[in-house]
Amino acid sequence: MKYSNYIELSANYESVVDLDAEERNPNLWQEYIVHDDMKNAVEAVCQTLLWEDNDKRRSFWIHGAYGTGKSYAAIVLKHFFEDSIANIESFMNRPSLAEYKKRFIKIREKGNFLVVWKSGATGIKSGTHLMMEMEVKIKEKLNEKFGDKAYYGTSSLINAAKDAINDQSINWTYLFTDIQYGLSDQYSDFSEFQQAVLEGDSDAIHLVKRICDDNNRTMFTSTMCQLILYKNSTM
């Protein structure tokens, strides 16, 4: 007997699944093998977006070591919110997901979802950095989809930092020389630091956020997402 009598490899097999792999095979997500982790993810999404439990209204973090299928799972979830309801029903007819089908379809019938995907983000040093990365990408996606009609919300972490750096009630001249923030080590003068903030530099904005926090000045700290799915690798 040969291994081929027992094992069949897909002609579309991808050793590393990411958005590039999906471009090569748009139906790659349909080949996903559903396991308990995916069932748990769908259950969590249903609880959150159907308001089944107020305590479960939260974001989700997909974590695991490299090569454990986080990107593949995230791509499948992306399709759940982007594809036609008919396609989703077909996928969820699988015995492993059948129990969630009616609940999830009820979510999709609420209306269209805007799915924002960012891959390969590096240099995330804090929650503030993460929020800024999300804010920038969300705005890009909104502009891509709606153009001049895009609505970006009334609050923005980046805009709040710009307002703070222009706030004359804050003694920025003194803070620039305060050794605990090290601004003078990174920038030649306050004007250079101020310009970095106004240009949306994430490191500069993070410093503004830290200074505001230390001085009990509130900055806007959330972004315009209803559901956020985070993917993290632990090496």
C-alpha cells in the first residue's frame, strides 16, 4: 500500500496562508477545516453582535505560536462578514457550524459590514500605538469605500494629540526639557516635536498621550469600530 491510498493533498495547498495566498486561490477560505477554536470564535461573535450577553460585548484576540493558523482563521472570519449571505449559509451548513448558522445569518441581515485588514504591523509598543494603527487603517478603508462621503467620526486620537500640542495652557517649553520624557534627546527643539505630532508621527503622538496622562489631561482613547479581531503571534 502507498500513502496516496490514505492521504490526498490539495492542489491548492499553501504552506503559509495570508492575503497573498488568498489572491492566488480566492476559494481558499472554503477549504478551511473547522475546529473547536473556530467554533468558539463564531460563538463569541454571535454573543457580541446579537447583544446576547452585555458582559461579552468586547474585542477578540486571536493568539498562538507561529504557524498555528491565526491568519487562516482571520481570513475565514473576514469572509463571514464580506461574502454574500448565500455563501455563508453554504459554509455554515457543515455539521461543525450548523448550530451557529441561524444566529450568524441574523447578524449579517442587520446590514453591511466594513472589514478592515492590516497585516505586518511592527513597532507596536503600547495600546496607544495599536489604537493609532487601527485609526489610520480604518480611515483609509472608509475613504476607499465612500470617498468624499466617508464619515470619520467626531473623535480621533490623532486629532486629540494635535489639539493638545497646540494647547497653550500646557507648558510644552518646560515639558520639552523634562528628562523623564527625553524629548530633547529625540528632537532638536519643540517646533520639531510639534511638527512630528501634526504630521501624525506615531512615536510623537504616543509621547503626547503619555504626557497628558501624567498630567491628568484626558485624551480620546477609542476608535470607530464596533467589532475588532486582533491576531497576535507569540514566539
